[in-house]
Amino acid sequence: MKSYNLWYCILFFLVPILTTAQIKTHEEKQSQYITVLGIAQDGGYPQAGCNAEHCLRHWRGEEKKRQVVSLGLTDQASRQNWLFEATLDFTAQLQQLQQASGSTNLSGIFLTHAHMGHYAGLLQLGREAMGAQGMPVYVMPKMKEFLENNAPWSQLVSLGNIKLVLMEADTPIQLTSNLRVTPLKVPHRDEFSETVGFRIETAEKSLLFIPDIDKWPLWERDIRAEVARVDVALLDATFYQDGELPNRNMREIPHPFVAETISLFSPLSESEKRKVKFIHFNHTNPLIFEGPEREQVKNLGFCVATEGERIELKK
């Protein structure tokens, strides 16, 4: 009788523990989230040919490489992954996404525009590398035309390595029953294609991703209103301040300076400021490194994106 009572007590306490663990495992499998796979501007860090002190620190082993801006989107329920941008660091970023999600699946790639760092990684899908078959690549109309009519990208299309999926601005793309992506057209130097950002949404949370834009006042939308609609906003922070490139005319490569964005958001509440995560740092931008500038930005209520961080899209 004592033995029976002992086993009864063990089971009485063990069953709830097992049930809780099973529920937790089930919830983890249902998770939807973003993985930040890169934070640097198109040229990455360090940039080619850079002999400045901030680049030499990498070659001396004092600073690690920073990859070109990219996001991974994972839906664990369907075991699907998507990439946002096909960068020069495509190989490492795909591996990181697969490792973080526990799935080798890649269901598609979303492209913002035709500047070097955002689409050149598509070449890894070709016959010289992965030899992909029918990989969905989500593009705007001018980007579609550019890829179809210019080598070597046209070969990816003609050989069927990629399948171009046409997007329309402000029209949601339903990826799963509880996950959708909406392209938002933004003003940028559109030499070869238009430029978009993306709103990524589940029923519970949403994220805004705008890695490239000329200046916030040039957009027909109010960026503060767009940030108010989402839970997290990954925003263009290519340059920290004016004069950052001493030997180049920065008006030829317009981006919102971090100082300008901070000033624009300064009247808002602390909760709104905390939504902003700066991303897409040029190698000259001190926010790409740990240091006083990062601390200052954080003390002002804003956030700085870091490689490998996970942003949940479920509460």
C-alpha cells in the first residue's frame, strides 16, 4: 500500500510537469519570428579597399565582420523560411537562417531594390552554385523587368533557377493563414528599379523594415504614423551624421542621418521610440560598433539592431 501511494504521489506531481513541457514545446513549434542576419550597408564591414583605422581593426582581429543587411522570417508551424534581401553574404546568411530555425527549407526571397547589396546574392541560386529550381523571388514590376532583361540575372530566369513573383505596392501577400507581407514603395535612388520596404504581420504582432530611403520628408507617408502601426521598426541608419564621408558629396547618396531620425521622433513617447531599431550601417557609422554612440542612442530611448537577434511575431 505504501508503494502504491508513493507512485501515486510521483505521478501526481510529474503529469503536470510533462503537460507543461508538452504545451511549451507545442508553442515553440508554432512560433513565428524574424532573425536579423545582417546589419551593414551594401558593402558590408569591412568594405573593400578600406585602410581607415575602423577597417584595420577588423584585419588586426579586434572587430568581427558585419554582414550586409538581411532578415530571415520563420514560421515554425509550417517549417517554412523566407529571406529578405539576397546579399553578398547569402551563403552564410542562409546557413544561419536554417540553423536558427531548425529547417533547411527556403520558401522564397523578398527583394527591396536593385542596389548591389540587396540582390547580388541571387547568383548563388544559379548553376555554378546551388542550382535551385523555381525559387520564388518576390519583386516589384521594374525589378522584375531588370532581372529578366539583364545578364547574368536573366539566365537565372531562363534556366528556371528563380521564379519571379510580382508584387504590388500596398497589396498584402498571404504567406500562411497567419502571416502576411506588404510591400511599401519608398523614394530612393531608383536607377534600375523602384524601392520598397516591407510590413511583416501576424495576427498578434507586426514589423516594419525600411533599410533604404532617401529622406523621411520625401516620403508621402509619415514615418511616425507608420511606426505607430507596428510593434518593431527596423529603419535606415546608413549614416550617423552629415560629413561622415569626407571625400564624397553625401547629397549624391541621400539617407536619413541617425541624428535626423532621432530629432524627428524626439517628441514621441518612450514606448514609440523603443519600437525603432536602427539598421543598415555604413562601415563609417559608429553604430556598427559597440561604443559611446550606441550607448547615447540607447539612452535617448532608441534601439540598435544586432546580428543574430530574434524578434518574435507572437506575444
